[in-house]
Amino acid sequence: MVALRCLAIAIAAWASTCNAEDLGGALAQDNECDTGTCSFNALQLKGTESSETNTTDVTACCARCGHGFCSPMSGSCHPSKSKPYYKDCSSIAHEASKGCSIHEERIAELWETCASQANRRCGSCGIFNAMQTPGMHGGGCHGVVYVGEKVVPKEPCSGAEGITLANAARFNDVWSCAVRKDGNSPAMAHIMNPWMARTQHHLHVIVKPLDSRGSHLEQRLEKVTGCMPGQWHNAHWACHYSKARLYEHLPGVFSEVWDLASTGAMGNLVTNPSGEKTLASVGISVLFICGGKPVILATGDGHGGCSVEHAMT
């Protein structure tokens, strides 16, 4: 934590428009859905608050809570962040003062990338800013950079909503670089959260160790696929839409999921202002099962709020 804070302070000298704590948060592990209005699936909220009450607008909640914390599920105010899904109203107010108040990411221009000047001052572009700053990233592949545990493309892309039929193949290398980061380890998860379930506006695949639930998921996927590559199966896991497919070798992940989603198997796809369908509402995970074969797990609720990250890592 101290090291991250020091890195965040150092970057403040690079860009006065970039909040140091935002950049530190971009590099911190396990920070998906840590700020802003974020939807969680029932598995993430089990034992806390019912996912069915996730209808409160956090901005309105914080208007009542002042500079404390609020719960996006119940709308209640809290003096401290004793639960991971409580929202920091001071941080939200700070982002709003910069014009960064749209969507769960607190972004200025939702359909623009972090290359937009209006967006670059938002904390949700911390990964994008770190990627371009010496000392804030290390390693990677051609056109792809490692920023902490996150694997990000150098080309500006807003996230899952930035993936369309026209560019899906162009971003496939993000996945091949992500699995290369840990040597195709069966103990690791490679995850891209859908929109409404993340804090960063730049496309990224997060690489994290599986926990016991993740290990059980791998066993489940081995049964679902029968360890036989070749077709999509209903995974019946976590989200309303849940499909898994095993491969002999890692394919072009975005291209494969796009082909699946275009059939309607992941529900109605979110359309961007240009009229193009996107993968905004689809989450993607890549695991290694059946003796080292890659399996793609595509999940979603048809809207974008179903994140599976904290249900396997």
C-alpha cells in the first residue's frame, strides 16, 4: 500500500490534471467496482445485502451522506468503509467537480476513450495514464502493456463497450498477452469485466490467482465441457447468460465471443451512438483446465452489471 501511494504521488508531477489517488487505485489489486455506482451479482453480495435492492442512485445517496460512505444497495449512510461495496462520497464529489459523473466509472464522456482530454482528467482513466508513464508499467507484448496485474492495449479503447465487429480481431492480442503473463497457469484467472461492473474506463484484462471458488469453477467447467473442445455449452454459473467453450489452443478470444454474442446467446447487445453493437454487457474469463487447455467463459445479465471477478478470485 505504501509503495502504491508513493507511485501515485510521483505521477502527480507528470500531469496536474490526474488525481494521484486515482492513479494509485488504478494500479492497486482487486479494485474493480470499488468506487462509483456498480452493480454486483448475487454471489458477490451473498451474506451482505440483497442484489434485488440495487436500485439506489449513488449520487442521490451521497447528497444525503455528505462526505461519508453510502451503500448502493440500501441507500443508507455509513461513517466508515466497513464493507467493500460502500461508496466513498468524497471521492464521488471530487470526480463530479471535474465533470466526471457519468456511469459507474465517473467518466466525463461515456462513449469516448481515455484519449479524450475531458476523460483523461477522470480517475477512471488512471490505467491509461499509467500505461503512458515511465515507471508506472513494465513488460508486456507488442502493442500491449502490463500495468500491475492488469493487461492493457496501447491503443485507446473504452472497455467492453469499445469492442465491435469491426475491431474485435484487432484486440485479440490483449488476451494472448494476458495468458503469457503467467505462463498459461491453471491457478490463474484472466478476466475482463463488462461495463457497470468496473472502475476503469480503459480496456483491460485483469490477471489474478483463483481462490477456492475458482478451483471449484474449473472443476465445474471440466464437467460442463467434458474436456472436449469444439462447441459452446451452458455453464449455468453466476450470471443469467453463461456459456463456456474449451479449445486446444487459445483462439482469438474477442472474435470467438463476438461470434457467440452475435447469435443472441448473450442477450440483446448494447449499441453505441454509431449504431454498432458492442460487447458492453458481456464479461469474459479465460481459465486453463483439462490438463492445460484454455476455456472461454462468457457471462452477462444482458445489461452489463454482472461481474464474476469476485466470485472466482
